[in-house]
Amino acid sequence: MVIDNTTTIGVIGGTGKLGAALARRWAKAGLRVEIGSRDAGKAREAAAALAAETGAAVGSGLNADVAARADLIVVSVPFASQVATLEEIRAAAAGKLVVDTTVPLMPPKVMRVQLPPEGCAALRAQHTLGEAARVVSAFHNVAAHKLATDEDIACDVLVFGDDKADRAQVVALADAAGLRGLHGGALANSAAAEAMTSVLIFLNKTYRVDGAGLCITGELDMNTDA
């Protein structure tokens, strides 16, 4: 699948801060977006606001309905809601690429790394959805409030997945959002980026940073075979 303006991206949890910010960036880039939520009314309001701002046709609906219509699914929900949300869309996700953005933050100790028993939230997502879905994880370390603006963000997006071609599609999604997507290796490697989120939250508080992120230094050969 080539991601272009004929690809429907279903953003599950699209009324939340990260999901809404990503949907906005993709809509402004000319991609087709649908907003999913547990509350169809909230999804409809968010879609109408995004359509009014961007001039794009933005669909909406309950999470399961949006997942069923989508060609590619992006899940952006809190860790506490991850499993329930994935179970809700499991049937619709079969045979599709699912981008999981979940970070295992467990309030009130969000500045402490607390990975789940599966090793990371991404592996938890794959286990919940089953082998029929192809899970890639990304967008863990970028500040949602910065994504919600039009500013350039000096933040790289590490993309994790067991299939190189699937990772490449999500790298392209990151690029479309105005970020730099980079292959981060196997899905299990997502543990590193998920854990780093708690470290970044600590840095934000300690050094009064407005949304610290990751930027990989060095001259990268972007034509390499990842």
C-alpha cells in the first residue's frame, strides 16, 4: 500500500491531544483522515472543526466503525485504555497496518519508567490484536501541543516494527506530519522509545523545557536499506 490522498487513515482516539494533532497535520498535508472516538458526537464535532480549518473532507464515527472504513489505523489512546480500545477494533484491524502510539504512563508516577509485563506497549498491542493485524509503533516522543501548531519541530520519530515495508509506510506518515521518521528496528525495540517518554517528562519538569524531544545526530544516509 502506498500512502497518498486515496488512503483513508483512521485515527482511533482522534479527539485526544496527540490523535487530534496528528490528524490535523495529515489533513493539512492532503491525506484523507477519519476521526474515531468512543463518543460519536465528540468525533463528529472534532471532524467538523478540522474540516472547517483545513477545507478537507474529514470523516468521523465510533472507533470500530472508523477502523472498519480505514485502510490504515492509528491508535492514540492512554495506556489505561489501550487493551479495551484494541479489543473493540480487533475484527476491523484484521489484515491492516495498525500504528500504535501508546506509551505506558501510569499516573501519578509518569516520570518513572514502568513497562508492562509484555515488554512494551507495542508488543501488548500485537498480542491483543493477534497475528492478523500488522502492528508498527511510533510517535512516542513528540509533544502533542507542538504538533497541534504549524511550527517546525526539531524531533525525530523512531518507528518500530517487524516488517521493513510496514515501517517504511509509517516513516512516510511521520514525514507527512512534518517530522523526520527513522527506522528503529524490531517491534520489541519500541520499549526504548516508550521508556524515553518518562525520561523526557522528567527533563521537561527539571529543566523547564516546553516539550523536549529526540533528535538523532550525525549525517544519516537516508538511502540506506533499513
